[in-house]
Amino acid sequence: FLSLVGGSHAFVIGGKSAAGHLYPRNSHKPWHQHSARSSVSSTLQLHMMAASSSSSNIRLVTNTQCPFAQKAWIALRVKQVELEIDEISLYGPNGKPDWFWNLNPQGTVPVLVVSSSSYHDKKTIVVTDSDDILNELDDIVGNTNGQNNILLYPSDIAVEEIETWRQERINQKLLPLGQQAVLAHQLTPPLQSVLQEMDRAVVGPFLLGSHVTAADCHAFPFVWRLQQEFDLTPYPQLHAWLQTCGELPAFAKTIQTSWWWWW
Ligand SMILES: N[C@@H](CCC(=O)N[C@@H](CS)C(=O)NCC(=O)O)C(=O)O
């Protein structure tokens, strides 16, 4: 069967008869064949997968210049996931291949593909949005790799605190105000006040204390890019946080010499 899970950009392909390559490169199926909807929740689907899995494979379809893809890549590296990276070009004559349109009809990276198989079953979970990847990664990796499960949402930190960083400070404020400021070539007063708010909110050494959480993975690609354009030393806590993350292998490996903004 093939189902698109309502509510998040994730769907599951699987069932006893699914075998071989799920996304053959010569497939020319129109993208709308992914439109069948299911009311089965993604959590249930993940549990179904966990119950039957005996081996799994995690693949990130990405472009390393993209900040959203970097966010997912950092999270996967923080969680020490054994990962296959499939980099595709998005634009120009070598642009998106057909198999990629089949995988994600929206045509955006990153896409996380988690395949698991056992004697009885074969399932693939596809997550097509970086926010959903961060939201679901603790469940996905917890189910495929029981040990060593470093949590992006640790139990001693309130989910709301992580979400305030992710949704309010980064997605709602920093992204639009950062774009305006970069295009205007100046650190505008509205961006300055968000950076001040963020600076005061840093617990240190990481955004919410002694461990990396989903907040750090999410914020880093965007704040790092702003630092390439503007002097962020007037925001000492934020500046120190960038430095700390940049020295960790999980983050450092994802920093590229050539990169894209987020618009
Ligand atoms: N909401 C998506 C946005 C991802 C996104 O915009 N990716 C850009 C590259 S940075 C992309 O794939 N663009 C290709 C296109 O729009 O054709 C996410 O967070 O995953």
C-alpha cells in the first residue's frame, strides 16, 4: 500500500509485497500518485514499523548548500545516525531527477527516507520537511537503533522551551527579519531586537543548557548565515553559542564554503 499520513509531510510505503527498489530511477509515475490519504497517525505507523523491523537504512536526500537541509543533517549527526547521503542538484540543466519528484512532489530538500525490513515486512517512511524531520527523529531513531539514542527533545527540558526557539524566535521572527536585513545590507532595528531577545534567552553553553537539543540544530544554520553577513559580537551569548556549536563535529562537518540563504 501507499499512504500519505495526514497532518505532517510524512508517508509510509510498505507491505508484504513491496520489494526491490522503491524508487527506481527510470520510474515516470506522475507525482499525484502520492495523493492517496490515510487517517492512520504517523506515530502508529512508526510503531508498526518498529514492531516488525530487523534491519533499517536511513538516507538523507539533500543539497548541502541548503539551510533547511543543514538543520536536518545536524540533527542526524547529533543523534549519531548511520546515514547515507544522497546529494542532488536542484537547479539548472542537471536539476531534479524524476525519482526525486516521485519521492517529494513539492520538489524540496531535505527528504529523509527510512527503510526497514524483516522476513515478514518491508516499510519505508518518507519525511519531506525539515521541521517534521526534527519533530520525528527521536521516534524514528529510537525505533531503529535502540542504544545510543541522544534525544533532541530530552525529558528534562520542556517542549515549549524548545518550540519557543524553533517556531517563535527562528521561524516567525529571525527568518523574515533576517531576509529583510540581508537584502537591505544593514542590521535593521527589528533584527537587532530579535538578536537581543535571543542573546538574553541563551542559557549556555547551548541554547537551553548543557546539552544540544532540537533548538540548537534548528537555529544554527540560520544564525550562522547571518554571522557571515553581520557582526554578531554585540550579542555575546549568541556569539559564544555559535562558536561552541561550530567546534562540535556534528555541526562543523555541515558547514560549507558555498551555501544558500533561505529564500
Ligand atoms: N519547508 C521546507 C523548505 C525546504 C526548502 O525550501 N529547500 C530549498 C533549498 S534551500 C529547495 O529544496 N528548493 C527547491 C525548490 O524550491 O525548487 C523544509 O523546511 O524542508
